[in-house]
Amino acid sequence: MTNLETHDMVGYWIDVIGLNGWTITTEHIPIMSVVYEKSIPFRDRYFVGVEIDRELMSARIYHDRPLNGEYVVHELLHVKYPNWSEDQVNVETERLLKQNKDDYSFTRVSVEERQRERSDKYDYLIGDDDDIKPNQNKDE
Ligand SMILES: [Zn+2]
């Protein structure tokens, strides 16, 4: 998935889940930066997590494998419902993915049409008008 596709996907789910006004960024972290227990099977050794600043209404999703809809929905639900258990988040993630399946594939089409805007670095800024504006100058 390209950066722009990720950008559009995150924007899409921000809208569906109702996190407009939030700034959601994603950051690809090196696989080796996470230390795992030896008992964890290799296939389960990956990290997707979210750091949330409620005061600033911003959150950053860290991931060491490519993001997909499931990861994004899961992390955004943690942002939206801080008191939900992991089980509640998982159930709602599955429900939302199923419910929005058709809508989401439509979204993917428009992504293809705008590939020329692709850039190496994006994050996700949601303004008052709910427009998603790529910010390529973020100092990370
Ligand atoms: Zn979780």
C-alpha cells in the first residue's frame, strides 16, 4: 500500500468512526525496535500501536508491518472509545469492516485516480471542514 493509499484509508475510517477534528498520524517503525518474549511465535511478532494525546486531539499509529484496514480501524476505535476492552474493540472492528466493505472498495478507486499526488511522507490532518490535508513537512 502506498503512502497515499494509507492516507486515504485512515481518512476514510476517521470519518466512519467519527473522529473528525482529530489529527491522526502513522509512523512505520523498524521491526527490530520491538523486543519480544521468546515464547511468542514468529508469525505473531509484530507491533501496531497507538499513542493518544486527548488534550491535543492527536494520535499516532506506530506499525512495523504494512497497515491494513483492520489495524487502522482497531487503533482508531481505541482512540474513540478509551474505556473499551480489547474484546469490544475486536468485535466492533470486525463489524465495521463488514458493514463498510462496499463503500471501502469504492474509496480505493478514487485512490488510484489520485496517485500522481503520491509522496514519500504524509500524515493526516483533519481540519474543521473535515478535509484531509497531507502534511509533508512534519518533522519526525
Ligand atoms: Zn487493541
